[in-house]
Amino acid sequence: MKPEEPDINVEYGMDTTFVTFNDTSILESEHIDKLKKLLTPIVEKTKDGKLVLNFVNVQSLSSAMLGLLLIIYKRMCEQKGNMEIWNLNQNIQKVFEITQLTKIFNIQNN
């Protein structure tokens, strides 16, 4: 059975690119590999702007996804851009706190 394609929405603003993850879980390595392929050109296009990753629909994610977020963050910094993570649920927020990723990422929870 073929794994589903990642479901994201991308909106380009003047200086900000918004990416909303519509999947409720981001766990499988194949899914994360596909996300990386989808997100890489978006990151490149954003360059010195701001990238907002909105996790409003996501209920669970794997450590591999945390690794991908670090790769994206590093690339945004290299391009003199900024990255924000929005709307983590409480369980994912706790994972970010335990792993001390809250010290790296700018996290906004509405």
C-alpha cells in the first residue's frame, strides 16, 4: 500500500510564507522524507523572509520530524531568514520543552 502524500497548505505573503500542516500525525519516515522534498523549495523561495510553520492540526509527530525542523531552521538562518512554529498542542509542546527545542525555536501558541 502506497503511503499518503503529506497534506500542507502554503501561502506566500510579502515577507512571510505560511505553511499549515493538515495531517493529524507526522510519524512515518517516508512521510517525513516527502515533507522534506515539499518544504525544501519553499524554504529556498522564502530566503531572507519569515517562514511560519503552523501545526494547528497536528496531534503527534516523531523525533525524525524534529530533526527535519532543525534542518529547516538551520537553512533559514543561513539564508538570513526567520522561522516560527505556531500552534503546538500541549503534548508536542512538552516534547519541545523536554528536548529544550524551545530554546532554539520561536514558538507561538494561540
